[in-house]
Amino acid sequence: MCPDLVCVWTPAARTRNVMKEFSAMYEQQYAVALFNSVRFEIEGGGGTQSQLLHRKDPLAGRSIFSGSLFQYLEENRKWRNRFVSVPDSYTINLYESKTAHERGLHPKVTINCAGYKALTSMEEYIELINTSLPGIKGKVGSNPIIKCATPFPLILWHPYARHHYFCVLTEKEQKKWHAVLQDCVRHSNNGLSEDSTVQTPAFTDAVRLHRQAKGHYGTWDMMCGAPSQILANLVMETLHADLRNMIGPRLKGKMQQRQKDWMLISDAVYRQVLSQTTGQYRALVEACEAKKAPLDARLRTDMDQIITSKEHVISKIRALVLPKAEQLLRTSVQPYISSILEALMEPTSRGFSEVRDVFFRELVELSKNSLNAGGKEKLGENMERLSMLAFHPVKMQSCYEKVEQLNLEGLQQRFDVSSPCVFVNRAQILMSEQMDNAVYTFEQLLHQSLEPQGENDTCKTIQRCQDRVLKKYDYDSSTVRKKFFREALLQIIIPYMLQRLSPSCSPELPHFKELIFEDFSHFLLVENMFEEVVLQSVSKDIMMAVKEAAVQRKHNLYRDSIILNNSDPNLHLLGETPSVDWTNKFGGDEPQGSAGGASAERGSGRKRKQVVSMIQLEGVPLPYESCLEVPGVELIPEEDAEVSEGKQEIHEEDEEDLPIHEDPKSPDSVDEIRDLINPVMEVVLPLSEEKESKLANGTEMTTGTIIMEDGVQEEVTSVTTVVENVPRQSVRDKTSPLSLLQQLKEEKSDSQFSPLPPMATDSSSHDDSGFQSPCNEELDGGEPQSATHSLNGEDKVIDLADVEVILP
């Protein structure tokens, strides 16, 4: 192989070539975007004013989530528990323990979720892995990459970067964690700032034109993340396939080893490319920003002449393009507009309707609590929970699931739509924004209404504010959805039309450059004007289709003629005020266990309120910190019963590796672990002095004597419920809790069985939710160190290490 060819194949050389081409396009599009921005500023733009208020930084001083799960370490092929913290940037930080997090130590791993997919089954993962290397097909049963420790995996998959493997103990926990991971992916993908009216349009247009020059006109799934990440994906789009074809046949070993080696190579190349694109894009932006001032001055001086010149050139291009565009529109586009629109409207409208229902249910519960548990402290606590509803991934999951049903099957191939995930992600971001706008507006209205009247008629005040906000939400929801439908239709149709028209029109475009003055050539590009003509040719049909759907009142869309201007003229004055601090406003203690529960961030020197809180999961035999949601104003639906205050604490101190097993029915399975532990966790019910002669079916009475530390003997009588349907090897027939404790000590000395490592622990209790966890510390051996029994009518705490059990 010649040296020049080797140089072209290197990631560094490929990145330089792509960035060189992209930089030339970006500089051109930067001047065009600056022209459009200044023109919009001078001429002003119409647009319907939203009825709901919008806050600029809703997550200021917040963290999203924290909890513990098991992570697979590829270095030693072990499962270890990790404390997970998700800040407001939606990156995933993994720590050794919560103590390390609170001390401000650097995380073991930081994951930027842009471009990832959150998976919950090995089947999905193996299917994606099988496409990475041609000719290498893995089977689900063989677990070619990892051996999952539980039947409930959580996997972050990326087409180029490193994969991350996690697992939890129950299906319920898996669903909660999956919602959190999906939320991290969703917000990380939305990495381009909409506030930048020059850089963002210039970047997106440059990427689109670069891909079109390579023959890629359709939507692109990897247009996600920050600009440097998108550019790295742009490089990897072609480099990845070339490397695979060149390196894949040279990989040796078994199928599993070849797949692992390829993923390591892909990740190393991607990180190298990302490092290059980050530095080169930063330098490119700085160079363009340095030229902005003189370009801006020239634009403001010659704006009228530039606009006149542009209109003249567009009229010439329109004469060439419009007849061809109209013919293509009639034959290949118009028949499909209504079906595309309907496919978009139904799941999206269901999602926005679910947002309204979730918001309404929270307000109904808020009203109930104001009646049943009145008081300003309680109201402040409930409002603190409500304020972060839009960013609660578990509570919002039902809304997101509605729009995930969006299906463009039958249209994707015709219009070169790789997948509907681009539109799904955008709709979900809009849903979150609308929920936050509704919550923020309700907060401001309620705060304004409560100030003059205090706590009198709080429920009626909530009801009035609720009705006002819901009306505004319905109007804004219709406006946002109609705009989304128009933009989605353009994203689907315009690339298709450009691909069909470019072969005949593009060769003619250079002739129109002669009509542009040299001084204006930076701001007027014939390629952009060609696309504008194509867009104008189809915009009328798209507008009419959306308008017709609104006239027919489909999916609760409002007609454009229905305008609520000045319906609440003083409301937008409230939008200039900061968010209400309900905790300080009503003087109550900061609520724990709420959506705004405090989570100390010692490393940053301040407390950050947490959106999603943690509680103890019922029924799990070992210490485990749950990521179950804590509903804002109701009992926890996941819990079958309240946490018993008399439940014994089981602790472990030394962190052990999690043994790997493939078959969930093997002796190391989670179900059998529970069978071994559950008898010890039975509640001992002390009897009164008058011994019961009649016991219910399924119970036994055991009488024993405990020798106290001072030598005094005390008689203990207890009732034990017989455990049914438990394997014979796990529970001995007719066994009392006292003998079980003794049996556990004897068996533990003979066996080193340790099914799971302890979850991330601390010297102080982990109680983000306000629910006291029965498993907050760890002690040597994991044995119960104390128990409470009724001795002759008196409750006494007994140190089990200092007693001897004598059974009659």
C-alpha cells in the first residue's frame, strides 16, 4: 500500500479533509445567517405571541437525579456498584460512592449521552452489534459481549463510541432508570442553542450542504449533540465504514473477541476525531466572530440595496426552477402531504394531550392536599415539587411514550427519511417546554393571587389559576404543534425535491452569480436562493394542509383566526420576575423526598435541589437505593405497604464483586437469593401476657429463653407465619425466627456466598427522599446486629452478638 493512501486512511488526515471542506461552507453560511439576522432585527417579524410565560433557566441550582446501580467494568469483567449523579447538564457522572460525590471528587466516568440509545434487553443490543461488523453474527443466548448479572440490563449503545453496561435487580427499577437514561439522551441530543441567531443557522446549513454535496439529502439521525460532536459524527459517517472494511477482515480470534476489539478500535478513533473537531471548530468560530463587526456595519449601511439585489436574482432563478418544481410537486408530493401530516398529528397530539392530563392531575392533587392538610408549609412543599414537573423523567414518561408511536412506515423510503427519531426527539423537547411553561405560569398566577388574601380560600384560588392556565395551554399547544407540523413537513419534502431538481438546475446556478455585485457576494449565495425558491413552491401546500386540519378541528387544533391577543395583558409582566422560592416564601423547612428535595453538593459549596428523589424499594433483600418516583402530592403507588419501622437492618461494609451468571434460574439467581433471605426478615409479633390458645391457620407459636448479658433469663414467645411455596432447600419446616437467626450464623460461617455487592454506601445515611431507609449503613459480615423483642410486656433492644439462644 502506497504511503499517500495510508495517510488518507488515517483518522487525523480524514478529519482535516472534512473540516477543510466544512470550514469553507461555514464561513459562507455565517455571512448569510448574519444578513438574515440583521434583516429580521430591522424589519421585525410577525408571529403569534405565546399565552404562557417562559422562564429562561428553569434548572438553575438543580440536579436532576442521583442513585445507585451496578456497572460492568470491562477491564476486569466485574460488576461493581456505582453512585450516579445527573446534573442539570444531563451528563451521567459515576462515582465510587455517594461520599466521594459529596466530597467533590472527580467522577470515575462521565458520559455525554448525545448520540446514544438506551436499551433494556440483550436482544436489542445484539441486533445492533451484529450490524457493526459484516459476517459476525452473535446470538442472544450466548451473550457474546457481556454476561449480565441480572435479568434487567440497561445498556447505552453508540454507533461509534464506547458502550456502557448497567443492571438493576427488578423490572420496576429498570423502567425507572430507563426513563432517566432516555431523558439524558433526549436533552443531550438537543445540543444546538436556539438563542444563537447566527452561529446555529450557519452551522446547520453548512452541515446540510456538506452532506448534500456527498449525495445525502434526507434526515440524519446523528445530527445530535454539540457542534463538535456533530462534526465528529460527520467525519465518522464515511470513515467508520472504510475502517471497518479495511480492519474487519484482519481481526482474529473468536466472535466475541473480534467484536470487542472492533468496538475498542471504533471508540479510540472516535475520541481522536472528536478531539480534533472540537479544537478546529473552536478556532473556526473565533475567526468568524472576529469578522462579524465589519460585516455587520456593511449590512446596516447597504441593507436596502442588498435586499433589492436578492429579489432580482431570485426572480431569475424562479423562472428557471418553478416550472420544474410545480410539476414535481403535482405528481410526487401533493398526493402524500395529507398522509404524512396525519401520521405526524395523531401521536404528537396524543403526547401533548397527555401533558395536559398529567398537569391537571397534579393540580387536582394539589387542591386535595390544600383541603386535607392545610397550612402554608405544606403548600410550599407541594409547589416545590410541582415546579420541576417538566423535568421529572418518570412522571413525564407517559407523555413521551405517546409520541414514540410515531410511524412513517411506507413514507420513509420514498422521502429518504432514515427514521422518525428526529421528529420524535423534537416533539418531546417541545412537550417538556410546554409543561414547564404551564407550571411556571401557574406558579406566578398563584403567587400573585395568594399575596393579597393570604391562606383564605386557597383551594378556590388554585382552581381559578388552574382554569386560566389550562386555557392558555390549549392555545399554545395548538400553536406549537402547527408550527412543528409545518417544519416537519418541510424537513421531509424539501430534501426530496432538492434531490430531484438538483441534477437539472444546479449546472445553471453559476450563471446567476454574474447578477450579484461583488460587495454583496458574501451575503447572497445562489445555492441558498435556489433552496428558497423550492421552499416557496411547496410552502403554500403545506400551509393549506395544516390550516385545513385546524378548520376541521382535528386533534384539538385551533384555527389561525382564533387569536387571544391581550387576553391577559398584565400576565407577561410577571414573566420578568424570577421563579418563586416556595420553601423560603412560606418559611417551612426544605422538603426532603420531594421533586425538589435537597441534595448536598459539597464540592460546589452549595446545595442543589434534586428533581427526582430516591426511596427504599420494598421487597429487595439487600441494601438497594431505588430510583422510584416520589409523587408530588400522593402516596407512593409502587409501594404495597409502608416501610415497617421495626424492620431489622442488614449491613455490609466490604464491597465485593458481583458474580456473573447467565441463567436466571441458576442457584445464584435473584429469586433464590430472596428465598434464602426472606425468612430472616419475617416480622416477629410479640404476644401479650395472656397467651393466645387459638392461632390462625398458617401460623406457629414458639417459646424460647434468652440469656441476657447479665445472666438473667427472659422468656420470649413469638408467632411465625408459615412461608408457603418456598423451595425446600431454602426454608426448614416449622422454623422460628429465633432459630433462623441462629441457623443463619451457622450457615454463614460455612459459606462465602455473596450474591450481590452492597450498593454505594456512606458514613452518613442516604435519605434524599425523606423516607427513612432501613439500609443506610454497613457493618461487618452483613449479619443482624440487634433486634427488638417484647420481654414480659416490655420492648427491649437485644444485642445478638451477646446472647445465647436456648430452645425448649
